[in-house]
Amino acid sequence: MNQRQIAQLAGVSTATVSRVINKDKRVSDATRRKVQRVIDKNFYVQNLNARNLRASNTNTIGFLVSNFANPFFIAVYSGLEPICRKQGYNIIIGNTNEDVEQERKAIDLFLQYRVDGIVASFVQPDETVLNKLRSFNAEVLMLDRLLDNFRSDYILIDNVNGAIEQVKYIAGLGHKKIAVIKGTDFESNGKFRMQGFIRGMEECGLPVRDEYIVSGDFLEEAAYSAAVKLMHLPDPPTAIIAHNNLMCIGAYKALKDMRLSVPEDVSLIGFDDFELSEHLQPSITLIDRPIREMGEMAGKMLIERIEKQYTGEPREVIFPVKMRIGGSCGAPRRTAR
């Protein structure tokens, strides 16, 4: 069933069918109801690919996420989606699971659908993928992760100072044996937070011990293994810093499974809120940020670009972070060696 056949059955022109589908206000209510009855009776669905090839704008935005299991992206979406919907834009989600090949496929899908814009939390796109993005008309806004070799608007948080605050809070409780479960080394969040960790340790006059730096790759499972490794060291840490929410969850589960008490045996501090963080026993101390607001800002800035309301130089927005105190941190049980 196509639009021409719908038009024949309804006794109208194909142009009228198109206007009904696209909610054109120039169609009378009686005609709209007649055409819609034929559409509903014949289960007609518009061929978006064909429409997108003809249209200069598709009113579609791609949302590229590195891991949709991460509560951060769900919260971002809760801010992004209402802004886009209000302005008449639909959202297609591409989930990469921190995989470069999946990222390439997701971006290809966005471009096949001829999206008008992309809110992107990149993994590690190569120059071929970036050149493809540059050659299309789709606007791009980088969210949470920054690429040095790609120019676009971007929204970040103050990662460095957030990581410094984690260290200073833990050190202020008397901890000297402080470990960190870090993210990946190739993307901006991982690099910036490690810079903050090292600066924080230096400012507190504490040594950075190689055996206390373990990778969790921003993933819950990897962080679980990392926490087990740390606590089986001959001289285990008295405090663990996790550099994102999934790694904090993984570390928390590992400590509980090892029957270690938090914070009596080891303190734990996270980065980014997550569901139930305030309801765990103990509740989690963490670095918090205005995630929903980041999604709202991303939607507003991207639509301004798409609709040519702003055509200037790339803009940068860096949101501040704040410490949220829970019960997962306390003074070390005994003096550190």
C-alpha cells in the first residue's frame, strides 16, 4: 500500500494524503478524517527512507551513547527528549557499548536516515568516520566527551576539579592509602579525571602508588574485578575512588561479596549519581552533576544550529560539579603504614 493507492481509495489527491500524513493545517477536518480512516483500515506506514531522500530536513536527531546501561545517559535523555519533542524532532538512539565498530555502524545508520543533528558521546571514531560526519549536513554536538580533532559545540563537566574533590574529601578523613578505579585512557573523561586524581594526591602530599591504579574501563564488570584485585593486595587500600557510576556499582558489589564493610573496612566514593545510590546501606558519597540539565542544554544548542538560529564559532559549556555526602566514607580503621 502506497500513498497513491490511499488517495484512490479516499477519493483525494496524493498531495492531500501527504498533507494529512504531515499534519498540514490546510486540510479540512472532514477530509482529514476520511483519509485517516483509509490509512488506519489499510495499516499504512509511511516509508521514512523515501521521505528522507526528498526532504531537506527530517526532523530527526541521533543520540549516540557509549553505554545506555549507564544511568547517566538515561538521565540525559530525560532532559533531551522533551526539548526535542516540543520543537518537533524525533530521536534515534545509537548504543555503542564502548565499541569502536558499533560506533561506526551507529553513525552510518544516522547518516542513512539523514538526521538533522547528532548529540554524540563518542568512543574513539577514526578520521574516516569524522570526515564522513564533516561531509554531511548534520550538525553535531559533543556531550560529555571531547575530541581534539573535531570542531563542534560541546557540553562537558568540570572533570578535573571533580576528581580533585574526591581525593581531598577522602584525604581529609585521614586516608593515605587511596586507590583509584579509572576509566579508559583514550577518551577525555578518563584522561581528565586521572589528571584530577594525580593533582589531588599531589596537593594533599600523598604518594601515587602504581599498584593502587587499576582500570575499570567505565564498566561495572571490569570494576568488580578491579576492586577484588585491590583488596587482595598484600597492603590493600583503605579507600577506593571510582571514576564513574558503573564502576562504583561494580566496586560496591565486589566489596559486599568479599564481606568487607563499607566504610569500616574500606571507604568508597563515586563519580556521578545512579538510581538507588541514596538508598543503599550505606548510601554512596559521590561527585554529582546536573545531568538532566545537560540534556536540556544539548537539545537547545543543537536545534539552534539546525534551524540556523546560531551560526557562529563552536560554543563550549562546562557544568560545575558538587560533592554529595553519603555514608560510604569514614576515617580509616587503623593508621596507614
